[in-house]
Amino acid sequence: MTTTPPAAAAAATPANFPCGPAAKRHIRQAFRNSNDARTTIADFQQSNGLHAAFSKAFGTVPAQELDPSPALDFLSHLGVSRHEVHTRVGAGLRSAIEDEIGRMPIAPLTIGSNGVPRPPSTPGEAGHRALLHLLKSAWQFRDVPELRPVLVCVLKRLGDFTPVPMLLRLGVKKSESTELRNADLVGQLGPHLQRLVWEADWDAKVESVGKGESSEEELTLGGCTILADMIRAPVASYLSDLSLEREADLAFVGTMSERRFATKFRRMVGAKEAEASGNAGETMSTLASMGVTKAASNTENNTEEKTDPFSAVAIASIKETVGSRPKLLGAVLDMLIAEHAAKGGGIGCAKKTTPDTENAETTTATDVASQASLLGGATNLSCTMVADVLLSFGHLPRTYEVLDIMARILDASVQSGSISDSAIAQVQGCLRTIFRPSESEKAHARPSPPGKDRAEGTKIKLSLKKAPTLFPDLPADDSEFERKLLQRVVKKAISLLKENDYQGLFLNPVTDEIAPGYSSIIETPMCIRTMEQKMLSSAYRSIDEFKDDTLLLFSNCCKYNVGAAGQWFRTEANRQKKIWRETIYPQSKSTLKVEAAKRKKRLKQKPKPPPLAFAPGKGAKPSVPTPTKRTKDGKEKEDAAISNLTAQDVKPLPPWKRRKTELEVPSLQCLASMLLADPFVVRVLLDRVQKILRADVLKEKSVPGGHPVLPSLFQLLNIGRISTQLCALKGKQSFIPDAGLRNVLTEGEEFSPYYESTRNCLPLVSKLLLDADLDRRMSINGDLYDAALQDACQRPEVMTDEWDRTSSLFDIRAVVEGALIHLLQPGNTSETAIKHQLPRFIAALDKLSGGNMLNERPFFVSLTNALLRYKSKLPHSIRDLVTGFMIRWLQAEGASATSAICSPLHECFMHLLNEWSALGNVVLPRDLLLSLSEEAVAASSRVQVGEKSETFAKLWTSDDDSFAAVKEQCTKMLAIVPEARAREWKEKIGIALDTDAAQT
């Protein structure tokens, strides 16, 4: 060290020679006033280093830089390595910096009108700006393990204030890989920041798709978003859960216990998985494959035996990925919407078994989705997953509240195995709120003409004048309750009239052909049918009007039947009139009085709930939801508007259609329709339809369209069926199908097949069930068997023309399929009756399906389940009939040989044969097993029995996934027959034995 001209030596004071806390304050102040951390550190080392201290103390200038090697050598002599020195110094500095970053205040920056942040005016804004500068400087050290913790500390301190460009940088992937470029850094950020990265990446893709720079495929499970990579494995695990697939394919079951499904097990995770949440499961293993975490951290947890179903683990993994971020929840639901549009409603199964056609290029996703089946079965498990994701999320955002209510109502119905009228009304209330039109659309909407909104015979008279109230004590606006109460009471009274009219004397209108001169004697004819029609159309405004019609009914009989010839008719009329006056009429009046008193009491005790948006029949404007206080369990008091709906509020929704200019992601209309397309919900709805048809429509001999609940059920089923179409439209267009009750379509309105379903074709189902019941009664042990032997009554012919042009009515097809499954349940038919009953159903299904039943997997799985309930007591006549029509359906016209061979029908047929064969030769001998399988292969291959099938042999030697299920069933069949017979079977089919042996 050389000296310069003597300068004034600095006094030995803490201000001149800062050390300890003073040095910390000095460097802290330097960092605050600096824009470049690297330059600040270099300047601080130069001005406060050992050389500078000596120069300041002695007033000299160092001639050269001091070499720290002697000091390091001295420390090494003491046993302290240079690495340890550097590590301790670096750790101390890093700890100090992290402590200082953690104490730094932070607040949002104020943005000026020009979009540029204004100068900081508060310590929080100053700290925010300083952290951003430090983040910019520290980013270059992201690959240095020793300095990376400082960058992580800055990012964690910024939290939600982390700039979006920085989040996008963190989410950049390696080229042609799903692994993140900064995987090690992202893995240290913690769940909150990681979810911010997923959100930023998703928002960037959404913006890119909106600008047309990327295709919509980027926002699906097959896209390249980080979130898609995260949940792809859990979704695949859920959708491929074998136990869940088997239950979903059982569209029709025989007992209530089979219909009940414990949905909580789909979402419940055991203690081991719950304890290891965040480290185990599909999500974190996906993180490991992306490089976000190390795979070694999951080794111990993955080796543990999992006791929970795959669906529960998948839902837990998705919940762990999404956390409490509403945007991530919406992204997951949007990807499930795209998944349902691509594969739901049996579309995925049809794509596998149907080869590409010439018009495949011109066929859009919406066109394909419009042909989706009502019975989607396992292909609709994405809808089930939507319900589980919503119900397991916890407290949902306000946007999803009505959807959550609807999911909870349907979930409770699935668990109980039945859906009540009040549950139907509440679901309709949710749909009215979700599908509500905007104010401008309601203003321009064309009102339906009076009397055209319901079917003929069920018209509601519209008048500007208020009808006189039946009960003056009730509120003036309670006319709807009065109408429904009176309708219910009159319906009960009519039912009692039918029971007392054993001979059906007053049931139908009397014509001059039956009673000569009747019209000239009786001025006002009356019958029970006429009274029933007036009841359905709400023509009775009081019980006295119904009383007048009933007395007129009996007086007309006595007036026409005079003299000795009419003595019996007059006696019968007086007998029924006496029962009416003494029993039926007093009970009806008493019921009206009691129910009115109960209603009045309820109105006094409980305040009227707020009106629903788009409420039916009220004409009220959609109310804007006001902020309400949340209860402890997260529910809102507004829920009472839906939960208070009862069976009296069941009413079909008016048909509605709307196009959207501003899309919401995800579409609530799509999600609501998916909840109704859940295979477990569809099973409950169809069971309710079957019960109504058998218990109400057939027994009471009423019109199906006039039933108070049946049209609503069909509308809910059709909303679920069009879910694939709504999802394919991505929420750009939403509509509610018509319930099928209107007599004439509104002028200019497009024809809807849903209108045709309920009004015109549902009576054909009633007729089909009546004919089947008549076949049972005319068979052995039936009450009409003797009359049939004497030709006193004849069986109705099997009619097929009446089912023409019904191939687009998927709801009617599902009802007929369910009725056939119910008929084939043990104890519901006889061996002699089934010979006449089954052809009726097969003829109807041929027309309803257009002759193509290849992809009706839920129907055939349910059919197999019903037939196997017979066990070894299966009648051979039923076996032969069932195998006969299944083989005939394999010859579906318009379908290729490949699609028929790989179809679910072929798989279920072979499975049924294997199960029958396992019951022994009493049910299905081995020779018959092989011959039936040969017939099935020949029918599906479009060749004659005994000819070799090149298509089947080619598929047998290929690795086609669509053929794997059929091949598995054929292999099981060959395993239970002698080897020689198996070789003979293969030779007949055309399978090369050497090739098959090589594969084995």
C-alpha cells in the first residue's frame, strides 16, 4: 500500500466505519436508493471493504486490490474450508435479504390515465415498486441454486401482485414437451402461486382463441394448457372407473335398492389420501412428470395400497389442483363441457365403431351432437363428474349458486332412488333462473296466443278479469293454488265415480248409434270423459259447477231411459247418485275446506319467498339479486325461493331459444343440461316415467299429455339429451325444448320433435303397454284365457305403420326400452305371453331406432342384467326370442361390417352367452353356444352362416381398440369349450390358427 499526500484521517466513529447494525442500515439504505442490485453490491464492497477502511483510516489510497487468499488460507488452517466460508456468508446474506423482503410493505400501484403507474405516494406503493425492480434484477439468477431462494421469496411476497408477464414466463414449456422450462423454480413457489401460473396460462390461451390465433381445441383436455396437463390423468381415471362404468350403463333396474346409488363414495377419500393431500394422487404425479416436483417425493405414498375408488381419488386430485380458485374451477368445467360434446350421448362409442364416410368432412360437431342418444350410459360420465366437482368444491362462487342447488337436489334424488314432485318443481325453478332471458329479449318476445300453450283438452283460459276466488280468506294472488287444489279434488272425485261405475255406463259419450234418438231427447249430454277433460283444462271454477255436471249426468240417464225397458238403467243411476250425494261430494267439499285452512295457516306462519327470475305464469319481471347475508354453512336466504317449491308448482317450462353475443366461460346452460344428462339422474327420471305410465295413465285410462308431471319429466329428459348439442355450441346458443303440450305451433316457429314426442307419440306407448297387458290376460292363467279360447276376444295385431317417422324420438325409444326391460324381469310375464308381447316391442324399437340398435349399450347391459336374474330357471322360449332379435339387429342396414362386429350389441350378446353357459347346459348347452356365436359373427360380417369372415379374421389379428371388448368375450367363450371345438370354431370363422398361436 502506498501513501498519497496526507489527507485528513477519518475519525474512528460508527458513522465513518459502519459495522454490525450500522452496516446493515447502510446497505439497506443503499438498496432502497438503487435501481440495480448488482451495481449496488459492487459499489458497497468497494466503498466499505477492507481496502476502503484502511484508506479512510490512514488517509491513503490502495495501490492494488487486496488479495483475500491469505485470510482464506488462515481460515483453512483453522479447519474452515472456503466452501463453508462462502456458504455461511451467502446464507447469512440471503437470510438477511429474505427477512428484509418479508418486512417490506406492499400495496397496489396507482395507474394513471395513460396506463403508466404513478410515482409511489405511500410506503406500500414504494415497497411494491422496489420488489418489482428486485424481481427484474433477480430473474437472471433463476438457474443459480444459491440465489434462487431470493427470487422465490420476492415472488411469494408479491403473491397476487405478481405481474402477469412473469406468471406467463413461469408457465413456459420446453419445446415439444409438457415439462415446464422453469420447473424447479415453480416447484418451490407453493400451491397459491402455482395456481396463479395455471390461471395466467389459461387466460392467455382463452385470449388467443378469442382473437382467432389458436383453435378451440387448445381449451380442451387434449390442449396444451398447463391445467389440461394437470387434470388429464385424473379425468381419465374417473371416466375409466370400471365400477362406475358398470353402474352408469345400467339404465334400467328391477328394484329400488339397485336404483339407489351412494354418490358420496364417488367423492369420498380415505384418511391416507386425505392426510397426504398435496403430495400423493394423480395431480402431484402429473406435476412430477412435468418437472414441477420430484417424482421421488411420491414414492412412499404411491406404494401404499389405495382403498378408495378411482373416481374418489380423481376428484380429490382435481380439488387439490383447483383449490379455492373460481377461475380454475370454471376452466375445469369448461374442459368437461368440451369432453361431453365430443364423446357424450354415445357419440364416442359410435365414432369408434363407425368408419369415416364421404361426408365426414362436411359434418360438424354440432350435427354429430344432435344425434346423441338419451341413454348415454358410461359415455355421459363427464356429466357425473361435473356434479361431483361442484359438490366437492366447497363454498361455490355466487355465479354457481343456483347450479349448486340443482346439483344437490338431483344428488339427493339419485341417493334415494326416486325423484319427487317437489324435487321436479325445484329443478324447474333452477332451470328458469339459469335459462332466463335478458330484459331486451323479453320485451321483443312474441307472446303465445291464448289457448295455444297447452294441448287440446288441457287449455288454460286466459282473461284480463280476475276469476272469483273460491276462498275469500286467502290472499288475492293465490288463484293458482285454488285452481290446482280444485283440480286435484275433482280428479279424486272423478276417480271415485269410475270405481263405482262397474259397467262403465257413464264413462264415454252416448251417441245416436248406441242410443237411438238420444240427441233429440237430451239437450246437454254429459259423461265422465267430458268431465275429466273439463277438469284437465281447469274449466271448473268451483266445486258447485262440478256438482251440476254430475247431477246432469244422472238426470240425463233417467230422462232417456223411461218405461220398463229402462228400469235397470234408472236403478243404476240412482244407486250411483246416492253414493255421490252421501260420500263423494261431502268428502270433496271437506277436503277443499281443510286444505284451504292449512294454506291460510302456512301463509301466516311463513313469509312469502322472493319471486324467482323468469317465474312461470306470474308475469313478474326478473328480480335483480340483492346482497344477502350468508349463513354458517355458506347457503343464502335466497335459496328459499327454490327450496319452497312444492309438487303443486310442477309445470313445464315454456320453449325458449336465445343466441349470445357475450359468452360466459363456462356456460351455465351447458352445465345445467349436463346435470340432467347424468346417467344416474336419467335412470331415476325414466323410472318415474315408467311408474306414472303403469300406475296413473293405464289404470285411470287417462291421456298421457294431461298428466300434471309427465310432460315436465319428458322436458327434463330432452334437456339432458340436447346437452351434447348445447356443449358443442359452446354456449353460443341455448334453448329449452318444448314439452309437447301445444295443439298448434306458433306461426313462424320451427317444428320441434319434442312437441311430437309427448303429444302424438306417447299415446302409442300407452297403447303398446295396454296390448302387452291384454296378451298377458289372454294367456294361460289369465282372466281372459277362457274368452280367448272361445274367440270371444281377439289379440290386437302388431301394428308398425303407426310408428313411422319416429326415429328421431330418442325419449320415446328410451321409454319403450325401459318398458321391455320391466316386462322381462322375473315374475312380470309368462312363457306363453312373452311370445306375443316381445314382437310388439321389437317392432316399435325397429321403427324408433331406424333399424339400427348397434350402439344402444345401456339398453343391452340392462337387458343382460334382467335376463341373468332368472339364473337357471330361464325359460328357453325367452332365450330363443332374445337371441333371435339380437342376431337380427346385428344385420342393421346402413352399417358397415366393421361397425357391427365391434358394436356394443355384439359385445353384450357374447357376454350374455358366456354368462348363460356358466349356468350350465340346462340354460345354454355348449353346442348351442358355439352355433349362436357363429350366427352372430355371420350376421355382423354380412356373410352366410358357415362362410368365412375376412373382416372378423382381420380384426382378430389386429390391435384395434374398438374390437378389444368383443375379442375378450370371444376368448372367454373359447376357453370354456374343448380345444378341438375351439379350433373348429376358428376355422369356420376364418381365423388362421398359426397366427393366433403366435399371438398367444
